[in-house]
Amino acid sequence: MLKVDSIQTKYGSIYALKGIDLVVNEGEIVTIIGANGAGKSTTLNTISGIVRSLAGSITFNGVDITHMPTDKIVESGLIQVPEGREIFPNLTVLENIKLGAYLRKDKNIKDDIEYVTSFFPRLSERFNQLGGTLSGGEQQMLAIARALMSKPKLLLMDEPSLGLAPKFVHGIFDVIKKINEQGTTVLLVEQNATLALSVASRGYVMETGKIVLEDKAENLMNNESVKAAYLGF
């Protein structure tokens, strides 16, 4: 479904990505783990067109999207849930959710609103509440619900557990599994490597702008160097 081939990205004179290669097959949850500053978020931002690659190519469902405008990438079914949620704080919960369908050609979205809030019943109780007044966990739910309104084929998720209370974290990861089981492919960036590998089928390990290891998630969980560096044991 997604093939990233030797992409390079710079911030000023500094290379953030130094030739990244990765593949995501339809139906998978694939995770990218690594330390802060490794280039994980930059990888997602480059795939979704927020940051532009200086070299290499990105192919999604057989189409080269390397230089495609970001709105066209979204229309093609590649949707990102950004780090830090980035909901609209001065719009209501319902307005935020509806914005996820902004680029859709079909505007009959009532059933879709019911579908996305079935994952997060708490949101349906807060439709008229301003997004900025929600807790961090509720805002993460809202960001995911908004993304699902776009009917993604591939969902890019950037640090979904960041800043959340533990009681929300496991709930978010349960939803990620459910979303995948219902047909959405997921590419997940997550600092909580243990949780990420527990839901993923495969994983990539990044260090300083490079992929240094790729394997089945189960094998990475049992890899001594990965355990020592990222899993805390």
C-alpha cells in the first residue's frame, strides 16, 4: 500500500532523514519507534506532504505522491492524526468532527458521525462543548474521530499517547486495534515502544534519521538491544 524509497529531508542545513526506506502492506499496523529526535514525526510529515522530501520517492496505492499537494494526498485516503492533536479549540466537538469530512465529495455524513463516535461514546455526550475545554485524552479521541471522518485507507498516527493519563492510553490503543480490525491500515509513531509493538505486526527502529532495524513486532520485543534501549528492561 505504501512504499517509501530513500527519502531525505532537511531542516535548514541539518538532514532530519538520511535515506528512509519502509513499506506498509494493506491491513497491517506498522510502528516506527526510536528516541526523541530520531526523525519519526518527520517521516510521517514527509509522507503526508507537510514536509517535502529532497530526494527519493513515496508511492501510495501505486501512485507517486512525492510531490502531490497535501490536500490531494488526503483525498487519496492517506490521513494523519498529528502529534499534539491539533484540534480546533474554539469549535465545538461536533464541528471538529464534521471538518474531517471537508474534502469528501459525499456530504451524507450522519451515519459516519455515529460510526466514529461509537469508538468514543464520550464525544457524543459533548457535541456542543468547545474542543479546547476537553481533557487531553478527550482531545486525542476527537483528533482520531476527525481523521476517521475522512474514511482513511491508511491512517498515520503520530504519538497518540503523548501527554495522556495512563487510563486513557490503553483505551486509545484498544481503539487503534479496532480501527485496524475494521479495515484501516495504520502506520504508528509512538514513544511507548512496548505498547506500540504490542499492537503492531511489524516495526522499524529509527536512529538519527535512519532506519537501523526492521522486523516482526514480536521479534523486536525480544531483541536484546531493543529491550535495553526502548523497552526499559
